[in-house]
Amino acid sequence: MKPLLKPSLCALLVALSLPAWADVSRDEAAAAAQRVASGRVLAVERAEVDHRPVWRVKILSAQGEVRIVVVDVASGRIVR
């Protein structure tokens, strides 16, 4: 039983670390943008800022203002 424990543990650790390497999805970018600027998401487009891939999220506020939130694809951080 012990010979199977080490490979199984390694496989589990690799599986748990995979989401850290994955890019932020369109839905995750929209959710992150809504946390910063509450409102209705009108559009989510992939773009580039300073040669880095980003999500450009367009949000309509309750006051009727349109706000653009830029989310880094790799990290999920708000760029602006």
C-alpha cells in the first residue's frame, strides 16, 4: 500500500495546483469587475494592455453610467 501513497500524493498536489496556472475565465472576470463597480455587465471582451492579455468588462451602473473595468487574464487583478 505504501508504494502507491507517494505517486497518489504527487498526483493530488499537481491536480490542486492546476487552477493557479489557469487563466481567468470570462465569467470570473465579470464577477471581479462587478465587485469593483456594481451594476449589470453589458459586455466582456478580450483585449491587450501593455502587451498583456486582459478582459475589458463594460458595466452599466444603477445611475445609468457605463464603466469599463480591465481585468488581467493571468492573475484576475483589476488593472484599471
